Amino acid sequence: MESKPIPQPQGCTNFKLRQLLRRVSQHYDAQLAQAGLKTTQYSLLSQVLHRGPVRPVDLARAMTMDASTLTRNLKPLVAAGWLEMAPGADARSRLIRITDAGREKRAQAQSGWRQAQQQLNAQLGVERVAALHALIDDALQLLEDDGPRDCPDHRTAEGEHHA
């Protein structure tokens, strides 16, 4: 019996991933817009909420984001009063904290996030979404610069993943 050749990827993997990311982000953004947030803003609020006061460097690392991108994305959330920069352990360090208004904004947006997730699960199929999550987790682990990292706080009690 002949074994089938393994199919080779066609096209640029980066381009294909960016296409998928844009489409999925548009889907979530449409739902989160009802609460006045974008996907990146909801993710930041969620990460800060679940991590507690967090140093910017640790938040950037957890979100696989460079420091300048994090700073740019934090500015509107701080300006809106949803996050605040507080003094850290010493005079040079800072901590990012979610405010009560930020907790309320995230709670307001959470139903939109859930609706977007349920719609995506229905459109793609739960099995395909679960397989996609597993493939992404495997790829992230293989691409990790400093080895695998166990991040149990990426999943909340409600089963949400926060990017």
C-alpha cells in the first residue's frame, strides 16, 4: 500500500494567518463595538483584571506584545479611566491596575464577547474551533523563544481565553 505524500503548504503562512486574524478580529470587534470597545481593548482589560496589578513588561510578555505596542494600546484605556498606572515596588517601576469603571466596561462588553464566541463556534463548528485552539497552542509552544511556558491564567472560570 502506498503512503500518500504529505501536502506542502501553499502560499505564505504569515499572510494566511493575518487573513484569518483580520477576519476573526472583525467578527469580535463587531460584537464588542456595542460596548464601545475593540478586541485588543477587551483583551487588555481582561488580562489586567485576571492578573491583578501587573508590571507593563509582564503584561507585554503575557500578551506576546512589544512594549511600544502595549504602551500605544494602553493610552486610550488609561485616558478613559478604565486602567490606571500606579507606582510599583520602587520609584522606577509602575503597575497597571483596572479601575472600577474598567471592571464595569469589561462586564458590559463580556456579553458581546460571549456572543461572538458562540457565533464563531456555530459557524466553524466546535470541533474545528477546539482543533484550531490545540494547533495554535502547539505552534506557540514550538515557537517560544525561551521554552514552553505554562500560563493557566489564560483561561478564566467561565472558560474564556484572553489574548
